[in-house]
Amino acid sequence: MGSMTVYGGQPLRGSVKISGAKNAALPILAASLLSSERVILRNIPDLTDVQTMIEILRAVGSAVSFKDGCVEIEPPLSPNTSVPYELVRKMRASFNVLGPLAATYGDAVVSLPGGCSIGVRPVNYHITGLESLGFKIDIVHGFVRASLKKKKKEVVISLPFPSVGATEHIMTAAAVMKDLHTVIENAAAEPEVEDLGNFLNAMGCRVIGAGTRHIEIFGTRELLPCDYTIIPDRIEAGTYAVAAAATRGHVEISNVEVKHLSAFTNVLKETGTTLEIVKPRTIIVSMKDRPANVRVTVEPYPGFPTDLQPQMIAFLSISQGTSVVTETVFKMRFHHVDELKRMGANIELTNGTAIIQGVSKLSGADVNATDLRAAAALVIAGLMAEGKTVVHDVDQIFRGYEKIMEKLSALGAEISYEG
Ligand code: EPZ
């Protein structure tokens, strides 16, 4: 599972260009299954999760090429609408091919995704959403079959929680259900949901309000060939911003949509970090001292993103005073805390909240990554710490950070990888 060795103490300096957003690429690749026309996608990051989704499209029968950030997809001539377990097991987001396959071909089978280290991660909102659209859902031996049973005219789906995956899954299936008007209330409003809505419209669908809590979809079967460029990755951008601040460096971050990161940049400024917007999609992050202590509450967008919570906790482990981070999206997402404590952090967990007594510095140690963002947090902790840190089980980091070794080395990080 690979390990990264990091020698801490070097401030990161220089510039880094942000890649396309993993969490926009995955639902958009799944949605490409709706089309009987060619789909071209640009700014697609070369990540293991993207490779997995491309494997799934090929397993369904699509012809897919991927070169220099550009994915070209030709639709399947004779689709295979049951997705093998070993692919879904690798990545939860693959469950979202169920809706588009069943809506396009009438019937599909996909295995239930497993849990993962950040939580149980049920798909009940996905299933009740698809049932509301008129699908019959059977769950047998860990597989979910969806088959189109009832033609409806009007559906209103009110999500108990603004789930990103459930919102995207329902939007994608509803987009091709001819003559069906679907309303999603309490929808997730993340920029990646908005990007999916823009992609569906580029294919000739009619989606209104993607990126807000209220989305309306008017189903259609007339889709067009399309050529679509996805948004930059706000979580990658936030990760490098934290790394710059945590190492008291000075880093220019380009190709970033600053408006996608407002809640995060507000917190970063509260810590005393300087953020300067030098061009429309370029910021400079610099920091000279330990961060001031802050209170952070993770919330669905537009709140502080859960995918930057581990990185922020690593940074705040050296805050001047006591910082508090409350997680409301994945309440168990604190496995990185035990590892940070091995490096000298002083953090207590109580009921979904981390109480961080800032220490003057971390010390390098052997640590274990439990998920993609925990891996990023531990690499940042290694960059901040005195001495050598080895992050074990680190390969998960390549699921979400394109060319991370090259990008960090170019910023002056003393880092190496052993497979
Ligand atoms: C997406 O996961 C992202 N993944 C996650 O990023 C991100 O952390 C998460 O949204 C929240 O922003 C992708 O987009 C591929 P949710 P998703 O459905 O869709 C509960 C990363 O590191 N829930 O918004 O799985 C769920 O348990 C990954 O890039 C149900 O109870 O997240 C959680 O508590 C990690 N039933 C909450 O909702 C359901 O049917 C939010 O989950 C669905 C979700």
C-alpha cells in the first residue's frame, strides 16, 4: 500500500496549478452513460478513482480514451447493465451508475457499496429517490437491481440530508425520464453538483437550480454530442493552501475558483494566514507564525467542507491556544487524530468534536493513513514536523491528488515514495 517519507521543517515556496475536480469528474463520467452520442470531457484529473470509473464505463461497453486530461467516450453498442462487484468495491461513487443505466436501458444491477473508514455511508437516500422516480428496487445478495416500472408525470423528492451522491444520482436518472418533472428539495449545493447540472444541460437535458437547495429536472430523451470542461478541484486547492500555511511558506495557487472556497478561506484568514487574490483564478497563501486558535464547524456546502477537516486539524495542532473543530457530515471522520497524537498533537475527541490544545511543534513519526484526506493531513503534518515522518498505507492519496509528488517537490518539500 506504499509509504511516503517526509522530512519536515521546509517552508513550501513556489507555485502549484490545481487539477480538475475529482468529485465533479466522477458523477459526470457516470452521467455520460445516458448519452447515445459522443461525449468529450476536458480538465479530467489522472487519478486512480477516475481510472476506476473509466474501467466501469468500459465494462458497460463504452469505448473510452483518456489522454492529457481529455476523455472521449463513445456509447456502448450493446450495453452490459450489470457492474462487477470488484469495481464497485474499489470506489463508492461507482454506485451512481445504477440510475443512469436503469433510466437509459430500463434495467440495471450494481453491487451495494461497502463502508469505509470515514463512516458507514448508507445509500438509503439514493434508493428511496430512485423508487420515487418510478424504479422498482430489489436488493439481493449485496446487489441492487433497479428496473423502470411506473411512468410518472410529477415527482417531488425531499432529501432528509443534502446528500451530494443522492442529489447527483437522482438528477442523473431523472434527466432522461421523458415527460417527468422532478423536483429535489433540500438538495446538496456543492459546486460539483452544479457542474454536473451544467454538464447534463450541455448534453441537451433540462436541469434548473443545480448548485442550490432546490433543483428541477424536465426529463428528455433527445441528447446531443457534447464537449465539456469540468471545474477545478477546490479540495486539492484547499489542501495546498493548508500545506503552505502550516509550513509558514509562500505559495501561489493557480487555476482555482476562489468563490468555491469562501467558508474555508474565511477560517484560514482567522488563523492569521494571508490570502491574496492576485488574478481571477490565482491566490497567494503565506504565513509567518503558528496559527491563531479558531472554532470550525464542518457543514454541507456552502459551509466548511468535510474534505478539508483532517488537513485543518493537522494545521491547528500547532495553534496558539485551544481550537475546536466540529464535524457534522461524517461524525466518525477522526481516524487521523490518533495518528497526529503520535506526532505530539494534543487533541481530545468528544461526540463529533475535536478539542485541540495547540503545541509548539509536531515531531516526526511513523503514521498510518486511513483514507484519502487523512493521508493528505498526515503528509501536511510531516511537512510541519521536526524530523522524519513515514506515512504508511499512503497509496489512497493518489485517489484524489494528481501528481502530488511532483507538485510538492516543486514547492521544496523533502519527500519520497516507496511502492
Ligand atoms: C461526497 O460523498 C464526496 N464524494 C465526499 O468526498 C464528500 O466528503 C461528501 O460528498 C460530503 O461532501 C464524491 O463526491 C465522490 P453524502 P457522498 O452523500 O456523496 C449520509 C473525498 O474525500 N447519507 O453527501 O458519499 C452519509 O452517511 C470524498 O473526496 C445517508 O445517510 O456524501 C453522510 O453522513 C470523501 N444516506 C452524509 O449523508 C445516503 O443515502 C453526507 O453524505 C447518503 C448519504
